[in-house]
Amino acid sequence: MTQHSQGIVDPLDVNQVLAHQEQEGIKFTFTVSTNVTGHDEKRAVIALKNQVRDVKAQLLQSGLREAAATEFLAPAEALVEDSSYWRLQSRGLVLFLADGFFLSVRVPIELSDSLTAGERFNLLPLAPVLASDRRLYVLALAQNSVRLFDSTRNIIEELPLENVPASFDEVINELPERALDVRPGSAGTAGTPSFHGPDGDIDRMLVEKYVHAVGQAIGTRLGTARSQQLVLAAVAEYLPIFKASCPYPAIFDDVIAGNPEHAQADDLRSAAWQLVNTAEAAREAEEQEQARSLIHSGKGSFDLSEIANAADEGRVDTFFLPRDDTRISKIARRDLANRALIGTLKGSGVLRTLGEIDGEGLATFRY
């Protein structure tokens, strides 16, 4: 469980879900829309309570005794009644329920209220969390703090700094006797450092020394042979100094401008991906074009039914789905996409999500 600006996010052990996928019997998947602040907890509780009631009705209609149905649903019922749990949420909640198995996971993606029952758990709405999509590093560089993050489109996690300086003072141990414009509180409302006045040259030198030290340390921390993009969040004047100082080879050419000292991690995630969206869309288009070429040469398919069959046989190398799963609207097609997704993960294939995609999905095959 991780607590940050995305609320409470639980780790999703998909292997645990896949292991119980193999057991016989009906599987239920509940998804509930929740609110990071917990302000909407009553609505979410009622939504899950209604879903549990519907499951019980299905079980009784199938011939299960009342006592057995009550026992089967006991973990979900207990969750409904746990008021402390509902005050600590993320943007979505998913529950997996089968005979002898119950798992609740709070996820940082928007989910609608839904209930599915069948021989498979429904992982399709969770594709953006499960996908091996591209990642970004985000470096929030302020004078009072340095924070380093690893981010997918949906999840951002703070990384330990290790050898990276944590603040201006850590680099500049002995300050000049004269007051520095770059010291905390001297900047304007936008957090932009000032270099004017009689001490301007000294101020600039110290700031450059600080940014240079952070840049050098980030290169050591991340390594110099990495391709994952690094997005800087800092006052704009820091970017050219940082790029000149840091040996890391994949620094994005633009900056999340402003003082990031008090910025929430999730706001940094959103701003970073907005910044790189154009470049990422081009990369995704190129990736999709490469997949299409393989498919046209007989090494893949655009057809969900064929992809699901290949996934069942462990033949899927990479399965591409729309990032917005509502693009697949028909129930039968969603079932096929979910089956293909599960088979891809079981077969150690790669799951990718794309913002723009041909049709409802495509896949490349191993053979």
C-alpha cells in the first residue's frame, strides 16, 4: 500500500489473480468508482453493496444455499462495513472474488461501477495498470528540495535520491555574508530566481553550482546508458544549466516551468505526460506501424478472436489494446479482449496500451 497524492494505491499482484483464475467455479469482478479525498465514500459503499446483493441473488438462483452464499460473500460484506477503509481510497477500486479467494485493490485510474461474472476475472479495465507501457523520470528541482520520480501514465512513485543532493544548502555549505537573492523567500511568486543587484554574479554562480551538482549526481544515479525520458520540473532558467551538466542522455527538451517545491506528485505526473504527449504519440504510431508490418507478413493479427486463441496457446508476443477500454463496447468483444489479455499475461507476453489504435486491438505472434 502506497500513500501519496493519488490516494491509497495497493500493489496489484496479477500472478495471484492468474493463479486463482485456474481454479474451477465462477469468478466475480467488482469495479467501483471512488474518490481520492474520500468525500464520495457513501456513494461508493452503496454501489458495492448493491453489487454484493446482486451476486447473492445470482448464487441463490443457481441453487446455492443461503448459508453457503453468505459465507462466499463474507469478505466483500466485511469490506462494505469497514468505514475506515472507505475513507482511504484512490480513483478506482477493484475486487476479485472466487471460491476461497478475495482480493481488493485500490488503483489510480478511473473505473466505472460494474460487476462481471464468468469463468474468468475481468482484467480489461485494468489494462492501463497492467501494461508494460513507457515510463518517465520526473525530477522536481527546487532550492529547498530535490525529488526524483518514476512515472507511468497512471502511477508515479518517488525514488530514493541516494547520492543526489537534496537541497541548495547541501551543495552550498558556506554562503557569502551578503544576503542572496536566490535564498528561499527571495524569489517572486512564480519561484523564479533573481540574479540582479550587486550580488547578482555571486547568486548566479551559486545557483549554477547547485544545478550542476544535481545534474552530475542524477547522471550517476540513473546511469548514462538509459533511454527512459527524464522530464525536469524547475524554474525555466535551470533547464539549460541542467542539460549541460547532466550526462544522462535522455533529458526532455522542455521543462515543467515553475517552482516545484510544493507540487503534488500526481500533478507532476500529469504535467510531465502532457509535456511529452506529442512525442509519445509519434512513438506509439511508429510502434503500431511496426506491428502492422509484422501482422501483414503473417506474424500477428487484428482479429480479437484469433488473438485470444493464440494467447491461449502462449503464442502472443505483444498485445496492443486501446488505453480507453470503452473503445471496445460490445460484451462479446470485451470478453474476447479480456481472454486475450489474460492469455498474454499467462504466457509472459507483453501488454501495451495505445492512445490511438487501429480497431479494438492487435497483436504480434511469436510463431
